[in-house]
Amino acid sequence: MPEWQLMTRTKAKARLYERETYFREGLADAEEAFGADLDDGLWNSSMIMLKPDGMAAGKLPPVVDFLREHDFELVGVEEVRFTRTLWRELWRFQLTSATLDRLAVNDAVHPGRTALLLLLRSGAGHDLPGTVRLSGLKGSATLSAQAKGSLRDRLGQPNRVFSYVHVPDEPADLLRELGLLLDGPARRRALAALAGGPTAEGAAMLEAALRDRSAGGRSLDAGPAARRVAAAVREGRAAGTVPDAPGARLLEHLAAAEAGRPVPWRSFYRLAAETDLPVDPWDLAILGAAHVVCDEPGAEKVLTNPNPEDWRRAPSPGGVTEQQPPADPEPVRGRKTPVFMHRITTTDQIPDDRAWHALTRSPRKRDLFADDLYFREAWADADDVLGDGALDLLSRVALFNFKPDGLVARRAERTLDFFEENGFTVVGTARMRLNRHSMREVWRYDWNVYTTDRLALCSLMHGATETVLLMLRDDRYDGVIPASVRLSDLKGSANPADRGPEALRSVLEPPNRVINFNHVADEPADLVREIGIFLDRDERRTLFTEVRRDFSGDLAERARAEVARLEELYPGNDFDLDRALDRLEASGRIAAADMERLRQGSVGGEGMSFEELSAIVSPHDPAIDRWDFVRVATEVLAVERKGYGGSLPAPTSVDWVRTAGEGPAR
């Protein structure tokens, strides 16, 4: 790990980032790009993102002018397309204080839209790192705290949500955000530009972007947007395309916003979607951004902006964490608001003590999930859709999904048979597909153990196919051990030495601990959080509704039909090591000496990195079955970091029985 005093002056950040997959991936590539000049290279490097709202408003030219005036050289440009999970991951340590309605507004602003990353080199002779210097020049997103002459002041930022630009605060943030925003090839290209100076490709991209936006952007004024939306509602009601009742509610919400009263923006957006309101999506985003209540009273951010003066002072011996794995790896920010706190703009509630006792037996998980965006959003939907029966139902169901390797290995039918034999019945299904961000979030508290080579392999594996999520009713529920906990115990450890022959993973006969075919949520709290990761709001509300409606039914045939559909889409693979090596050799794409190295490495010989393996055989070569690449990779790559364990061990059935009587009185 790095010398933290060269990366951050914030102790909590060092403790968090040491286990962050994105930071570690960014650091590994930066060490390769900068070599012995890593410290100086990071000191002089910076980056600014023109967010989707800044792009829409045409703010690129004044941003470029500001950067040049303040001694920043543009050395590269990269485009980033936002997804639902990308923006949550980017600001996950700041949005812990956000209202759920603000998260809904962010969903109206970011997913599906493009941002522009400008890669920068700071001029010589400055007493602050380029990231810290630009973060100070940028100005606060809070208008009342915005310094005159700052970048955001010059851009005329209209409100806190439409802040136009984002800047990593310190060198550690630059590495994390490069790891998060860019995949491997793009990240290495960006770091090469920061290390080597301007590129012709980057200059051409910037010139094209400036040319395309030279005519200015659209107005983000809330007044005209409100009038356009109101007109669309009235015209729709007159034409019969917008039903009277939801149309009237939309108009009531618009009137409340104009009068300065709180508006439930999640409900507003759901009504707009359900009525198929024919409006520009930007108008809906503009309204929410202008009027939403951004923060919960008393809630804290996990990380706040560092004070530049901390960088002008020599770091104290205790200013950052030591470099060994920390004893307390995840700083916790408990909410200061009382349990059963009502959200500012809705009646959604966070769990009280009794609810938490039904959701998890891990005090640490409770503390972490209380601030977790995905848990908070999904819990609000579960509470709303399932009502008073939410806790009972969530105790009686388990969440399972096939990993892509499980589908390709044709283990799905065997898995469904296992469920029936062990008293689990399918009561809900949903199609899903992991991306580079959602997979890292699902296993946030486990993948800190993985090497960066294994992270690269996981990106290749877990995003390879669409898959299916199953909700399973426990027909043997005893009122003490939740369905999710019982199924998690039945699943068995990924380590063969730690599970018996009756475990699901033993029945499925995975070839090793990396290729293990399936995933199960450990406790009801994990079930809620993971539904928030896997599915967007409409999808998870549909799933909760289905489970409530069909709880007494049996959707096994639907699950089997979905498996058959997926197996028709994706060719199978036997995951046999010798056959995989033979198929790779038969492809004719691998030199004889390299093939011998693969065979030797696969049986305990000299290992290799993911990049070395990819240089021998590309998993993206049409002549190569990516799963043969995966099978060999699991044998030749170092897959775990020494000295690290999972951040959040899962309670077992034994723990639930032992603590059954410890909950608060009803």
C-alpha cells in the first residue's frame, strides 16, 4: 500500500480506501504508469468532470478557460456514461446525508447521460497537490458558502444539485475515481496521458467537444420547465392520455413546488412515468433539482472535503493510518436522528430497534447499512409495498441468483432441484445483469480481500451474461431462523474444506473456490440491500408486489423457463481444466512456448498477472471461449491478499438461535 501522507491527510479516507476496490485498481495502474515518479506524478496531476448538467448547460468552454487561467494544462479527455450504480458509487461517502428524494432526483439527472473528464497537469512551483489546489478553486456546491471568483461562482451554478463540475479532492480521490469511472483500458490510457503529457487523441477530443458546444447549452431554469410540464399534464388530461386522478396529483405537486412547499419527488417521478407523460426528461430533472430538500437533519457525510491547510503543514505521526490492515476497517457514522425518523418529504421510515433485530444480528452491519444508499432506498420501497407485514415476509423469503458461471456450467436445473428437496419454493423472479460497479458493491465487504488481478477477472466473469434473481419462500420456516440465513448455511462455503457434502456448492461440484456458481443474500438486511443494488426502483417495487401477491404460490415453472431462455442465449462450458487448455491450444492463437507456460502454471507452476495472461491469450478474441480463459485464470492468478479478511462476516443459524431472545420488547 502507498505512503498515505502523499495520498490524503484524512485518516478516515485512508482507512476506507485501503480496502476499496476502485482505489486499489487505480493505484496499481498508476504505479505502472508513473513508475519511480509516482509521488511527483500524483502531486502534479488532477482531473475535473463536467457533469451531465454542466454538459447540458454548455459550460465546457468557460471551464477550459478557467483551468488555463489557473495554470492547469489539459493533457487528455475521456467520456464517461453514467449509470444508476456509477453515480451512487462515485459519491457514496458524501450522499450518506442525502434524503431519498435527492437520490431520486439524481436518478433523473445522471443515468444514461454523458460526462466529460478533463485530465490535467498542474504547473510547477505550487505548494499544494493539483487535486487539492483545484478542489479549492472549484468552490462549494452550497451556494451560500460559495467563494466569489470560484469556478462554480463563475459558471452561475443555479442550485446545489446542478453543481456542473466535480473534482477529486486529494491524490487518493483521483486514483479512486479513475478506478471507478474508467474501465481498465481507458484508465491506463488516462494515466499514460497524465504521466506522459498531452496526446493528439485527447487534443482532438477536446477540440471536437468545444466545437460541438460553442453555441451554448440549454436553460436549466425551473420556471419555464414547470410551465412546460404543467402544460403537458393539462393537454394530456384534455386528450384523455393522462388519467384525471394522477394528472390532478401532478398539478398539485407542481403548485406545491412553486409555493415553496415540500414535494415527494419519488412519488412525482413515479406518477410521471406511470402516466407516460410526454415531457422532456430534463424538465423533470430541472424541477427536482430546483426544489428538492437535499439533506436529512443531523445526518453526516462519511467523508468531507479536506482543509487545504492540512497539506501545507507537515503531517503529524498520527495524521494518517498506518500501512498494515487497520483494526477498524470501516468508519461508521451513526445517524443522529431518532429511529423511526420520518423522511422530510415522505412517510418512509428507517428501521427501529425491533426491525433491525429482525433484519440482522450483526451490530456492525446495522451501523453500516443505516447509511447505505441501496439499503435505505430498497427498505423504503419494501416498507411501502409490503406494509405492516414487511418484516414477517422478509424473514420468510431468501434471495438467490445464478452467477454467469453457474448458467454457463448448466448447474441451474440441479440448483432448482436442490431448492425443492430442501423446502424452498420460488415466489418471485426478476431478470438482472451485473455491471462493473454493481458487482463491486454487492461484494463490497468481501472483495477487499481480492487482488487487483482477481478483480479484473471478476469484471470479466460477473458481467458476462444476463442472469435471474429468485425469491424463495422457506416452507420450513421455524419463526427463529430467517429463510435467507438457512439458505446461506445450506449453500456452504466457497472453500471446499469448510463445507460438507450436503451443501449446495458441494452438490454442484464447482472446480475451485473462484468459480462457485451462485450467490445467496446472508440475512434479511442483505436481501433488502442487494435488491436495491440489482434492481432499479420500478423493478424492485414490482418484485416486492409479486412476492406479496404470490407468496402462497409456486413459480418454479417460470424459473425453469427463464433458465431455459438464458441457456439458449449462452453456450455452455464444462469448466474442465485439461479440456480448457486443449481448446485454447487448438484455437491456434497461442505460441507453443506460451502454451507450455499456461500448462505449467495451471498445475502449480509459476503464476502470472492478469495482464500477462491477457497478453498470451485475449479473452475478447472471437476464437477464444472466454470461459476457457477464466478456467485457466483461476489457476494461474494470485487471487487473495495476505493479511486481509472480510469486513463483514455473516451471522449463521447458530448466531440467530443464540440471540433470539435479545431483541427489544414488542
